[in-house]
Amino acid sequence: MWFDYWNAGDQDPDQAFARGQAERYEAWHTQIRELAERGVAEGEFSSDDLDGFTVRFAALADGLALQRLRQAPPLSTEDARRHLNRLIETELRRRS
């Protein structure tokens, strides 16, 4: 279904569906970025590359969701969360 969803945007002759897809992803990226910015502003952590973090987090979450749904290879929700948390811990350094 996921691949069909993205393919549908390419098949839409007036591109309205594709624009909707792009708008949803842009909104999701904005939310990720704003959460990371808030953590930096509140002194929870620091980052030299919030734009890069946003792209990497979204890509990993997207890929993990697809892997979780397809179970090829098998992936539990807990393991998917562990992978995302590892990315956050690696990319967003805790301030001491």
C-alpha cells in the first residue's frame, strides 16, 4: 500500500494528490524540526545540524514503519522505537 500511495501521486494527471502528499511530508518535517528546536531552546540538547537531523529522522521513521508493516525482515514496535531513540541520542547531544 505504501508504494501504491506514492505511485498514485505520480499517476495523478492534475497533480492535486501529489501536492497533498508533498504538503503532508512538509508538515511532518516541520513538526520534527520544531520539536528539535524546542529541545535546543530549552537547553535539553544541542545540535549542529537540525536540518540534517530532520531529514534523517523522517527517513528512518518512514523506513522503519514500512519494515514494521511488511515484517520483512521482522521488526517489533519496541525495536523500531529503539532505533529511533538511538538516532536521537546520537544526533542530539545532551547538554550537561
